[in-house]
Amino acid sequence: MSGGPVMNEIGEVIGIHGRSDVEIYKLAKRQVMESPLPLQALAGEDSDTLGSKTSIFKWGIPTKIYLDNLAEVAPITVAPFAVAPNLSHNTLYSSNFPLWAMALTIFGSLGGLVLVARKPVCYFWFNRGNALNELDKYQETIASYDKAIEIKPDNADAWNNRGVALNELGKYQDAIASFDIAIEIELDNADAWNNRGVALNELGKYQDAIASLDKAIKIKPDYADAWNNRLLVTSLQHKKV
């Protein structure tokens, strides 16, 4: 999802995972806008017998929180703990097992280990929310982001990702409320503006959606995902006319 970090073997953040929300729509018969940037290739495009095409709305993913919070993370120790149910040691030690998921163990067991932090930090709850989202456990995801926000109420990225999780549950109005708070905290948060536009689109509020996406583009003119989303929303708007 939204913000899950990819780390190398020594725990350095080298990238992030992304997640897309799929929207089915018929292609417009005429071009409704031109982007000055090449649109991102649509992974997994497919067509049905009606000529519809699968296109992808892209969620904005914050990245800076991982580096911003490094100074807050106290040294940790590793202690033995009971093996978590349904999770084998082979899974834990597999080269494919993401190291960042170990943040989950700060509040519970995972593969026989528990990480003990010297002080509660927003970073761990935020990361826990990202990991739970990867498991499609959206209610628990939101609960973790709420904990992160409780520790640091002005964490715009936590509010942003909380909104994405709410959207996954179909709670679009609540999602927009979270994006609005993220924007109130950080007016130039292009990700939140982009995501707000996607959520508004889900409610059929195309003009408002385009206005939000335009804000994202104004803040970040090379934001390819926002351009892509704007094109899709505009296409849907014309189909409703």
C-alpha cells in the first residue's frame, strides 16, 4: 500500500511498495485532455466484450516519514518470545520476508521474536498500519494509524494513509475528511490532494475531483499519477454527460 518501505539487507530504506485502486471505465471516443507528461503504463490492462478497459487510479504514497522519524527511534533489543500462530520460522527467515514487517512485533509476537523499543514512536505505529494494510486488514490498519496520530497529531502522512484505508472500506466521506486534515496540516501535500481527488471521484463528484487533482499537479507539476488520474476522471465525467 501506501507507504510500505522496501529495505535492503542492512535495513536501509531503498524504495516503497505501491498499491492501486482499480476503476473500470469505457474509453472516451475523443481525447478530453493532453498531459505534458507521458502517462504511466497501466499494468494489467484488460478489455471485456463491451470494450471496457481496466485502468488504474494511483494513490499518492508518502516517503519522507521514514527518514524524518529515524532520529526518534531509540535503540532496540531483540528478545525471545513465543512463536506466533500460523507463522513458521521458515517464513521469518525467508529472503522474501520484508524486514520492515518486524515493526509489527513491537506490540506482539512474530516468528519467535519481539522487538522492544525504549519509547513509543509514531514511526512504529505508522509502519504497523502499512503492514496490516498489505494484509487487507483495513480496520486494524486504521486503528494503527489512529495510534500514530495520537502520538503525533500533526502527522500529515498518517492522516493521508488513514484516508486511503478508509477508501478501501468504501467510506469515502470519512476518507475525504482524513485527506482534508492532512491538507490542513500540510497544504502542499500533493499526495493528499491526489488521493482526495480519487475519493471524490468514487462519489461521482467529478468537478471537485478534478479540482483536487489540479491542486496536486500545481504543487508537483511532474506528478504523473495525478495527471493519469485527472485524465481518467475527465473521461468518466464525459461518459456521464
